[in-house]
Amino acid sequence: MEIIQETIDYREKFAEFLKSFQDRNGNFKYRDAIAQMASLGKTSLVIDFEDLMSYDANLAKELKERPEVVIQRANLAITDVMRTVNMNYAARVKEFRARFRKLDEVIPLRALKASLINKLIMVEGIITRTSFVKQLIKIAKFQCPLCKEKFEIEQTGTILVSPVQCPNPDCRKKGNFRLLTEESKFVDWQMIQLQERPEELPPGRLPRSIDCILQEDLVDTIRPGDRVYIIGVLKARQDASKMATFSSFIDVNYVEISEKGLEEIEITPEDEKAIIELSKDPLLYQKIFSSIAPSIYGYEEIKEAIAYQLAGGVPKVMPDGVKVRGDIHILLVGDPGTAKSQLLQYVARIAPRGIYTSGKGSTAAGLTATVVRDKTTHEFFLEAGALVLADRGYACIDEIDKMRSEDRVALHEAMEQQTISIAKAGIVVQLNARTSILAAANPTFGRYVPQRSIAENLSDLPVTIISRFDLIFTLMDRPEEARDRAMSEHILSLHQGATSVKSPPISPDLLKKYFYYVRKNIKPILTDRAIKKIEEFFLEMRKKGEGSDSPVPITVRQLESIIRLSEARAKLALKKEVTEEDVEPVIKLMKSFLFQVGIDRTTGKLDIDTIMVGRPKSISDKLAALFDLLITMEKENNMAPVKKEAFISRAENEGFSRNFVENALIKWTNEGIIYEAKPGYIKKA
């Protein structure tokens, strides 16, 4: 009787709490919320744990210690209050759900131990997998095949509990009862996987994860890549039949998606004061650039670009709904031993939400996302990759030239639209990938060859991906006495001991908070003078390509990059407006990038086609002239196949080198533009 009385008390106490709790303004918070449930079509009531704690601390404690019983009684209490408010809705819905949020403690996934089983807990993490939505039977109705008696059995788990014996005292038949699915009660059911946040992962340790079960109105409320707080009951299930070991999972009561984005860093009033004081420093930019990867010698322009990337531009939504990204993408291409990987690892550490990975990817999801089949349940799951997990943060991708072919397709969308669309195994979904990408690639020839275009140096990376980077830098290891001496002294001082190494102008902790602060709070707008400055540069560059034989030096894509970078520079100084003083250094940086990788090596002219198309206009024109020659020879031959050697010989007579012609024929054959009609003869496809 004591237990029965105790459970009745829970119901009465919750009903009293729901009817009488008042917020700071004197409003009956939950009574009013219950009254609005009918008009909103809701069946769940969200209750703040801190409200319950302030009203009845003992009841709140019992909720955490005995959640199964207490939540069930809270559900009944909502029904009781609903009957006093809206009898018709209470009769129609019959069952309501109490959802609790904001418990007083967030428990790390690594701290989930046996002592917490069957307790109400709150955990935080990132969603890495979601399954299909299925239907779980809650009340199973069976029929005896002999006496036709119908009876119900409540189902509490995921394994169907069948009756052993007919309950009819005149029958008592055993086994082979018919399940009446049409008269049974089902609820929606979904399994998700919650994983530790990357920034909380101890060095050298694998991330912990736990399965979570969503039911009823909670299903399909979250997607892979979402960062969430999950409140639920930690439960145990047997690993296999007759095994003594059990695995834990969370029966979810409430899910709260973290919309704050970069919520991991706490800015105190003292921090904010230090940030504002730093922004007024006349040497602000030099100090920020010098504080980025201070152990790596040189690379002033690259460090400047990384600072802009960490600040980010301002994302925009056009009147027609088109989104323009504010995230900045940077590609580093260089020789071995030029500290590319170290730069990436530094940014992954200093960024408020950074992930470091390789082009191959660390899971089946690789860089983007994929559909995988669970080995034990054989169910399909949607699994998120690095770009989805780094949503609203930074993805540092080493060896991007070695990424999987399926990732290359998705990366186009991820870099520009900042989403990843998946349509596999019946799962059709679009995931967010609002990510700044800092990537490193190794040249095809081992070392970067300045005489070749960026596309030739990165033959494994499609030009369609190369062209989506806002800035590209080449890191070449060339002997140079003065630089080599300074670099060797710098490296030796690092190995000599911490006392001999100069501290960076800004501490790593303050720098990280600074980037977080500007990215979250500062949204500068372009002034008229800044717009005019950008426009003048763009038109001046475009004017150089007005002639029919002149290459195009710059496109709208670079114009948008200049805008993003200018906004980022203004953000670093906590400015509300982007001025022409912000634009000038950015134009200088853009010119440096273009003259590094956007030059036609044969003419010495700036030609954006080397980045956008993969070859300069001069080469494109030569290929077009050579193809015209093939068409002419086919016409002269009554559209019959042309002898390959005859074509090469005639092309040589018209000024083409044999090597150029042979390479062109290989390229056209691979692209399906021409084919070998018979041995030694070629024809246009």
C-alpha cells in the first residue's frame, strides 16, 4: 500500500504544480500552456526542471531517481488538468506526455556508468546517425484461435512479448496466438546515435557514442550534424541471448537542439573588456596575424588569410531566397615539409568549432555524408561526415586531393550552397554544412611546378572544386640563404626550450575568444566608399580582358570573395561598417593569390581560366584551332576517319608541337570527344 500511496502522491503533486506554478510575472505558466495545447494540436507539455525544483525540490529529486514512475504520473496529471480546462480535447487525445528540459547537470558521455542506469539524465553531443522511422507496438492485442477470446498485453521493450496461455478460464490454450495488428496500438519509433563533441575529445582517444530511442512526437525532429541536449532515462539491454553483459542506451524524454552555434565558449565580462581593449590597439592586425601559429616561421600572407577565415564574412539571404555564404574557403598547395598539416591542426585547435580530418575521411561517411547498414540490426542509417559535423564551424581537410570520388560530387554543393543532399537507400534528405574549409593538397609531381597551371599541379582535384576556394596559396621549398638562416634559428629556438621562445602578442585563449566574439556579434555592412573601391578594382581588372584575344583576368566569384574578406577584416576590428581601409589590404591579398596561381605561364598575363577551367585561354585557343583542323581533315576525307599520323604531321606543319598534339589526342579520347574508329585512325565523336 505504501508504494501505491506514493505513486498517487506523485500524480497529485504534479497536478498541483501544473495548476498553481507562477512565473516571475505572476502568470500561471503551465496552466496557460495546457489551455493552449488544443489550439496548437499538441500532446506534449515541456516542463522546465528548474521550475519544478523551485516549486518542490523533493519531487524534482524523485523525478531524477525514479523517472519511469514519476514521468508516468506526470503524464496522468496533465490529463487531469486538461479535463478541467478542455474536457473534449482530453477525451479525444486520452494520453499526454510530460517532457522535461534543462536538468541541473549535464553528464559527459564518458561518465555514463552503471550507477546511473534507470536514472533521468541530461547529456550533450552531436548527432552522427539517424535511422528510418519505424512503428513500435505498445499495446498488442491477441486472439485465441480456439475460443476466439481477445486480450491485450502491454509491450515495454523492442522485443514482442507473446502470451503463454489463453486468459479465458474455460480455455487455457497454450501458444500460437494470433496478433491482431489492426486492433493493436503503435507509436512512431526512431534510433539515433549521439557522439561526443569533437572539441571535447581527449587527445588520442576515440569519441564515445550512445544509442538513443525517440518515440512519438520526438521522431524526425533532428538530423545528423545537429548539436543537441538530450534528456532521458539511461537503460540497459542485453548484448546477446544469455549474455551477462549489457549495453546502455537512452530512452529519450526530450531533445533540445542547440541553436546558439558557437556555444562552447563562455565570454565573461572581463573577457569582453579585454576583447574591446584589444580591438582599439593600433597594431591590432599585426598582433592577430603574428599570434596565429607562432611556432611556424613566415607565411605572413597565409596567416593573414587564416585570420580573415576565422572571423568570417557576413552571410546574406537575397529577396528571392538565394543564400550567399559568409564562410571563407582557403586552399594550401605545397611541397612536402612546408608545415601545411601543422597550419591545419593549429586552426582546428584555435577555432571555436574545428574538425581536422584527411581527404580519405575517418568513417564510411567520409567528408560529406552517406547511408550505411548497421552490422547487427541490418538497418539503414544516415551517417554524417566531417563537413556536416563541422556545421557552423571549421573543417580542416588534409590531403583533399585524395578524397573519395563520391565526396567530390557532394563537395561542390557543400562549398557553395553549404548543404549536402543525400538520396540513397530510400533516404532523401538535405543536411546543413555551413562550414569554412581550410584544405591542404600535395602536388601531383611531388613538388609544385611553377611552370604548370594549378590544375596540372593538382590533377587529382577537379577544377570545379579548386575554383570554389576564395584564396589559394602555394608553399614552395626553395633554398634561399637569408630565409633558411632565419627559419633554422626559429626552429632551433623552439627545440632549445620554452624560455627561449617569445610568447605570441595575444594568448591562445584570448585569441580563441576574440574570434568567437567577432564571429558571433559583429555584422558590418559595406559603406558606399568601400563599394566604390571594390567596384573600381573589379572593373579595372575586367577591362584588361575586353579584347577578343585577351584572357579574362577575374570573375564575379572573386568579387564575392573580396566582399567576404573585407567584411572579415572589418569584423576583426569590431567595426560596424566596412570602409575602404578594409578593402585595400584585401585587394592586395587577392592580387597576390591571382599572381601566384592565376597567371598564363606562356604569355605572362593574368588569366582566371587557369583556376576556373584548368588551363589558360592561350591553351584553350590552341586546342580549339587543333580541333578545327581535325574537322577540316574529316571534311576533306568525305567524313571518313582521319589517319592519326597524317593528322599529327599536318598539325606540325601548321606550328603545333608533336607533344602538344599527342597530349590533346589523349585528352580528347579520355573525354569522349574523339574515338579510334580503327587502328591508327581517329574520328570526331
